[in-house]
Amino acid sequence: METTKIALFKGQKIRKIIHQNEWWFSVVDVIEVLTDSIDPNDYWYKMTIRVKTEAEFELSTICRRLKLRAPDWKMRETDCATPEGLFRIIQSIPSPKAEPFKRWLAKVGYERIQEIEDPELATKRTRMLYKLKGYSDDWIEKRMRGIAIREELTDEWQKRGVKQRKEYEILTAEISKAAFGVTPSQYKKLKNLKRHNLRDHMDDLELIFTMLGERSTTEIHRTEDSKGVPKLKSDAKAGGDIAGGARKKLEKRLKRSVVSKKNYLKAPENKKLTR
């Protein structure tokens, strides 16, 4: 299933998608990054007319309209181009960022070729990033497994009728409330997090119960062939309840709460959650 991903160039987001085993990038996102235009769509439209007139070449011929997730979370058709196509487009954009962007683009394209030949490379790169941040090998193993379980669940949601970002958030909150007694936003406040990824600040037990809740929900969806947000929401609560029940039993035995205020905000080299 083709899904929208995000690439970062000097902190600015560029949407991309795998199509026919190749990265395709949103042209208007690239234009916005290179030109800082307040209306990149208009810039792209006028640019295609100018190039067609001056060079007798249609830039649209090297693009393909693919569905990418827009800021409003809806899937919309967007002009996209491969790295090779973007190199040709960039030639017509006067920007001091053009050369560093070309180098970045070449690197991204090369990495994709490597990942096609060896699919484990993408996972290895993610592992390395966590390693460089100071996380332990045991924690990284759980985090990587959690990422895979989460992606499998969101794929099920998409196939079973979830379309809006808000719907994903509602279903995720149902699992979290049942599993931990708090929503993700409440959990982040508890851990004193703002724009950080909540799961990157969970300890082993928190990750384990998160996985249990999400994996249980996925299996319930499949077993009951659930469709539509109301039914998926009911399943999400049921899956979260399974994790919540296990958590409460463990807490009773340990005589302490699994839900923790701890986070990884301080020096990562400590490799421990900080209070």
C-alpha cells in the first residue's frame, strides 16, 4: 500500500511516496522549500507556462499526479516527480538553495536504491538514529517492534474506512485510555512533553503495554471483519482493555504504577529515563 512519507530538508517538510519502487516527491513542496513562496501552487503553474514558452518543453510531462496526504489529512492528487525529474525542474528555479538541495536529493535517491536492494537498510538506519541518541539496544528492539505493530494497525484502519486524521487520533486515544487510563495528550503532559514523540519517551513496560493494546486491536478487527469508525472505536477500546487489564495486574503485584512521568528529555548519553 502506497502511503505518504515525510522527508526533511533543513527542517522543512517535503512529502514523498513510494510508487513503482521509486521515490516520488511533491513538486509544490520542493518549490516552497527552494523559493519560500507563499503560494507554491501558483508559482508552479506560472513556471510550467514560462518553461513551455521559453524552452518549448512541458515540465508536466516529467510529473505524475499521485495521491498524497494534505495538511487537512485528506488524500489529494498532487504533481510528483522522481529525483531525476526534480533535477530538471530545479534547473528552472533560481534559488541559492538549489545546489545543496541537489546534493540532498541525490543522497535520498541513492538511499532508496539501496533500500530496494536490501529492505532491511531502512530499519537499520532508524536503529542507528536511536543508538546515536543514546537509547539501549533492548529499548530499541521494543521500539522498532512497536513501530511495525503501529503501522500494521493504521493500515487496517485505512482499509476499514478511516479517512480523516481526527479519526486516527480518536481511535488511538481509545486504546490509550483503556490501556493506561489517559489519552496520548494527557500522557504527554504527564511526561512534560510538547512536540516530542510520546513513544520515544516510554520505558520498556509502557512500550510493551502499548504494543499489546494495538496488536490486540488489530487482531479483533481482522477476526470480526470490522468496518466503519464506530465499530473500529469499539474494537479499539476492547484491545486497550486487554492491555489495561494486564497492566493493572502487574501494578498490583509490583505495588507501583506503570504509567510514568519519566522521559528522555535530559542528556541521552545517560541512557536512562529521567524524572
